[in-house]
Amino acid sequence: MHLRTVLPADSMVPIGWVAVGDPVRILPPEDHDGIWEVQKNLDSPGYVFGLDRPADGESLMPVISERFGRGLGRHSNDQQI
């Protein structure tokens, strides 16, 4: 199941399949186009990280890694108690 997906109580997702969207679509894992069709509108980068989706061929990973690195760096002087 993906972020921002609503799965009704009486639903069943077969092992390995993907539940995505609201209303939910339950798709086989090889249906990349169908999954992306729903997932792109869920705006995961904006919802999770507050970032715009990058242009084709670009990546959010440098910005996300920097954020996580800064967060972990705040603990560099922590002392074990």
C-alpha cells in the first residue's frame, strides 16, 4: 500500500500486488504505467518532503540526503548515558 492510499475495510490486496490511490486501485506489480498513473497525482515528494517533483532525469536524493545528514549531525556530540 502506498502513501495517501485509502483501502476500504473489506478490500484484499494479493501478496506482491500494489494498492494505490483514493479511491484505491489494486494493481499487479508489473503494471508500472498503471501504478505511476495514480501515484504521480498523490505528490509524494510534496507530501513527505515539501519538495516539488524533479524534472525527468533529475533526482531529489541530493536534497533529501542533505536534510537527513543535517538531522543526524545534530547528534554528533550526543553522549551515551
